[in-house]
Amino acid sequence: MVRHVEPSVNAPGAGGQRSCRFLVAAFGDAGHAFPAIGLARALAARGHEVVVETWEHWRDAVEGAGLGFTAAEEYKAFPPPPPGSDQGPSAADAALALLPYLERERFDTVVSDILTLAPALAAERAGLRRATLIPHVYPVHDPGMPFFSFGALPPRTALGRALWRGALPVLESGLRRGREEMNRSRAVVGLAPTSRFHAGISEQLALVASFPQLEYPRQWPAHVRVTGPIGFELPYPDVELPRGEGPLVLVAPSTAQDPEGRLVRTALEALADEPVRVLATTNRPAPDQPRAVEIAEPPAAEPPPEAPANAVVVDWLSYSQAMAAADLVLCHGGHGRRGRPGLAPARCCPGG
């Protein structure tokens, strides 16, 4: 990544390369904040000066990793509130609030999570180099291929490719709406409108933190790099594993999806009488934790799922402990669930 910037600091860093100054910015949702912290830590290990901009509740984690921290304006990404509305700050409001800091600090590069629009807008307005961190598969559509997040296999015939091309107007109607929302934000920040779909992705450098094997075959743009997942884990005490000698099944739900806990409840019920041990985590967020994405119909409060005799249920755990001991993982397919060699992942619910 550092090959794409001209360093402003002349002191050599680790490995004899010159040191650069980076701002790495991400929303507070763990699935976006953790890859950003992981990237920032890797850059710092190479001798670069790095500041992480994210929500206040990750301050201790960022500073504990030896990184600089600045608190981000907390706003909702989807659906985006109109700029200046009474629905809370918008991405444009947050960009204007961040702009003086960027103009003062003059980072070599601002790396912004794909959902974290404010730093990207502020960096463009300040005339700084911009990169985008994409902590999932690349969302830009290739003609004749399935749309992002559908999870469909690539078509094998000309007819299959034609069917996906025929559905393209449906996809583009949503992309046009997103472009209109983007241009309203750009106008507030003082930027010219864009004609691009996916205009939140930098044309200078995009880092796709995905498994290459999950990506559709494509001609990759020159500015896109598929890095593989970028990991970060909060230090957490080991949990007590279920007793017994049977195979260990780890149930690892998303931190952002399935707020009702359907994956955990279904897995516990289905495996209760099987000759296995089950370790399940609810990944339960704090009740007052702000969210980047609004849940249209918040679920009714439910008690934590009861653990059958062969299971242990916890609110949080260390995957480095649990996956090292597990024989099978049930998950939503999120990129944070990386196991040891030979570990068998099983996607239990659609939409992962």
C-alpha cells in the first residue's frame, strides 16, 4: 500500500522504507472497526505513523494496540439522514466536522472503510490521497455475473449470463438512488457531483479484505488489491469449553446481522440431542451501543438462549481460543471467522 504514496516524513521506518502518516477511519460496528484497526496495526508495525478515527467506545482497544486515536462523529450510514435534518448528523455533517483536523494534520493518505463516507469526503475536499478498505467481497458488479451479496454461483452458460444482464436495470435503479444521495452529501461538503456508481470507493486505491476464492472471476481494475481478510481481536479471557469428548461445534453469529439471535437458537435446538459439544456466543452488543445501520423493526427483547446439557452459551469469546479447539463452525459467513487449517466452516443461514 505504501508504494502508492509519497512520504512526507524523511525518517526511515522498519525495513529501511520511509515513514508515512496515515489516518485509518471506520464506523464503530465491529465488522468494520476491527479490520481498520488490524490494517492500522500492520502499518504501524512497518514504521508508519497511524491514527485511527472511529467511535469512542473503541478508544481503549485502539490505544491498547499502540495506535493514535481520534473520536469520530457518530452518524447513521443507512438509511442516510438528509443533510441538515433533525434525524441526527449526516455523513456530510461529519465530513465538515472532520475537515479542519485533516487540513491541520495533512496525512499522506486517508484510508476509509467502505461504509464510512465522511472521512473520504473530507479527505477529497482537503486534497489528500484516499484509499478505501472493503472488509468483504468486492461490491462492484461485472456484466453477466450475479449481483453483490446474492451468494449465487457464477453462471456456466451464455443463457445464465444473459439472465443476469437482463436483471441489471433492477440493480442500477438502486445504484442511481445511492449516487443521488452521494451527490447531495458532496454538495454540502463543497464537492462537484459524481457520475460514478460506487463513488464511495476510491479510484486511487481499494483494498479488498476478502478471500480471493470468494471473488467472482473478473478483470481487476489496476487500483484494486485483494489482500485477504485483515484481522483484529479484542483481548478476552478464555471461556470454559463444554465438558466431554465429542466433537466441538462453535456457533459464531454475525455482530451486525440476525439481531434476534436466530442462528444461535436454531443451532442449540438442532444439536441438543446430537453427540457433540456446542460452544455458542451471542456477540451481544451493549444496549446503548450506537449503530451505523438502522434496524427497521428492532426485535422485541428476548432472554438469552438457554444452553442444553451439551452446550455452553456466552456473550463474547476469543476466536483464537475457540476456533483452535473447534471441529466445526456454524456462522453467517462473515470474514472475521477464520479458522485453523482443516477447520470446516458451515454457513447455516442465508444472507451471510
